[in-house]
Amino acid sequence: MATEKPRKDAPPIYRERCATGIEGLDNILNGGIPRGNTILFTGSCGTGKTTLSLEFLVHGAIAGENSLFVSVTEASDKLMKNVIPYDFFDETLIKKGTLVFVDMPVIYERLGLTEMELSLEDVGTIVKAVGDLVDELSIKRLVLDSVTSVCYRLKTEEKIREFILQIGKCLSDRGCTSMLISEISPSAERYSLYGVEEAIADGIVLMGNLERRGDLLRTLQVVKMRGTNHSRAKYVLDLTPAGILLVPLLKGGSGGGTT
Amino acid sequence: MPKSPTELAEELIQLPPSAISLKLRGDETYFDAIRGIVDIFASKKDLNVIYISAAIPSQSTIDVLNILEVDMSRIFFVDCISPIVASIIKRHPNVHMVESPTMLENIMLKVEYLMKKSGDRSNVVLLDSINMLAIHNSPKILSEFVHILNNNMRAKNAYILIFSMDAFSSDEIGNMMTFVCDLEISMAKEGEN
């Protein structure tokens, strides 16, 4: 049987969106992240990556989508305090289990992964553990903060590539939209510390600090997003109790590098 | 041409939400214009006021409004002048600071935040003043800022009033205001033609 080719005049296939709940970002992305995509949120420290990812999860939980935050570097008790100041945050989301925090070191410990350098086999074990957790809790949104810290224990490019590929596929197969947080130095000329993560992710959102005449502005730019048209312009953001707000970066100002 | 707070408010009440350049002729009209907008006009239309302080610190305006016994509960300030003149002695709960008048995007973000917080109530945004922002910003970036701000307000069905001090205005600012605003109102002191 011959495969039917899509007609040239056929309307483009619309992919279901996972609205982040951050109005400005959803506008940039034409409605939200294509569901099931794995996005790399990358930037130097203090640019708002963790705050943005937490808001993504809180909005998801409010909308009834089970949301999971996997914390690699910071204890989740401390992180939870960051969501409380939100006007729209409701503590029952955590009590009901719609919003779940898990510490990656606990997962490592339960899996018996005590060696500092993880093997290729360990990659499979970690991905399976995350996948099982997603299945068990019916997770629809996931944040891994940070993928850089996991990669730090993988050491080689081969293992990092394998990890990103496997975790992306594992989450996508389950219809789970995920954000991988990546830390880069202010002067980095690429989007991830190891250079592998950016090539494999479905989308890249770059967060930075722009210095303009002595003022430091927090910025956000969607560099790549598979499955949707999107703006590639730079926006300025503010972290407020009403959530993250975005406005276009004014271009009349003198140029400045992202630091 | 309105010559008193009441006349200004009456003229504004007749208008749909728009971007208005308010030309102030003479220093004496400054507080009359503020009173006409934040007290009479906003009360009659049941609007929240978002007051962008770029000329004088918000606390000075608050002190005057308190003397005039204006209801402060619906007036919110985005103050970008106090941080640079180090005049923050006490902070009113309705005041939101922006570090510098050059951080125009952050002014927009604070306005956006206050509008989000105001819920169903409509807003009037008062920018005081274009001349003072022009001291700190190039005409190019200032035009871009006013253009985006005006369009944002239009999209949200809010009034935006931009003070322009006649005595300190240049042709460049005048042309820009004519270009980006829907209409211009001049306010004169009593007895002036």
C-alpha cells in the first residue's frame, strides 16, 4: 500500500500546546510549548531560570496537570519557599500531590549510585527511575534543575548525549513536557556547558543579564522551538508576586552584550 | 482649554480610553492637573491610578495629595526618581521603585504588574513627565517606549495621560507626542487665554 503524501495545500498540522501560564512567554511561543517537547532553559546565575520553571509547574498543577520538580543542587524544602510568595500559589497543590518535589541525591541513593562518575549503564538506570516516577505519579510537566549538575557526574560527551537523548525520549513518549535547566557562564558562547544538550533539546530558551549604560536587565530569548512558530526577539522580564512578566527589549538603546 | 482641576476632569470624562498628551502651561497648573486626574476624574470614572513619577519623588506627590485629602487607596506609584536622588526615607506601601529612569522596560513591567493586580477595575496611567524622562534617555528610545506603552494601554482599554511641560519642551518632544498620542489637551492657569 502506497503511503499517502501530505497535500501541498493541506493546513499545517497543529501540535497541542502546553501553556506555561506565563502570559508573555505563551505569546512568544504562539500558545505555549508544543506538548511533549524537552526544552533547555539556559543562562547564568540570577537570570530567573529556576523561578520561571517553578511558575511553569505551579500553573500546570493549578490546571490539574501533575507536575514534578527534580532538584539536583538545592534541597526541595528550600525551593518550596520560593513558590510561596506567588499570589496564585495554593499550598494544597503540594498536599494533594499535584505539585511534587523530589531531590535527585535521594534518587541516586535509592539506586545505589554512590560513585562520583556515573557509567553508561547508570544513565539507563536514572532515566528508568525518572520514567517510573512519571508513570507512577501521572506527571505531565517536569523540571530537572539542573541538567548541568547531572552532566557533571557523567563526564564524557557520549554519556551526556545518551542521557539527554534517553531522558527526552522517555518524557516525550509519556506526553510529559519538560524543562531542563542548564547553567552557563556569563561569557559562554554556546547554550550549554557541554555543548551536547543544546543540539538534542527540542527547544532552547536563553536567559541572560543585559548591561545597558550601567543598568542590568534580565532578558529572555527563545532561540529554537520545534513544532511552533515563535518570536526570536529579546524580551526583558521581571519576577513579581503575580508571576513573571515580559516586555519587549527597547532597541533604541545602545547595544550591549549578554553577560 | 481647561483652567481648573474640575474643568480638566470634565473634559477627560467625555473621552473614551485614549493616549493623551497633556501640555501644562506654567508651573501653577501642575498640581491642578494632578488633582483633576487622580482625584476628580479617577473617582468619577472609578479608576485606579498608576502614577509614573519621573519628575519629583513619589513621596512629595503623596504629601501634597494627603494635604488635599485625596483618597490614596486607589493610587499606585511607579517611582524611578527616588532611587537616583536617594530620597527614600519612608516607603509608602503603594510605591513601587524602578532603579533608574533609564530602565524604561522596568517601568513598563511595573505598570503591567499594577494593572494585573488591579483586577477588574480599569486604570488611568499618568506619566509625569515626558520632559524629565527626556533628560535621561535618547529621543529614539523614548519614542519607542511611549509608542509601546501607549499601545499596551490601548489594548488594555486604559487611559494614558502624559505630562508635557510647555516651558521645557522641544520641537522633537512635541512632534513625538503628536505622533504617538491620540490627542493633545493644553491646560492653562486661571485668567490665561
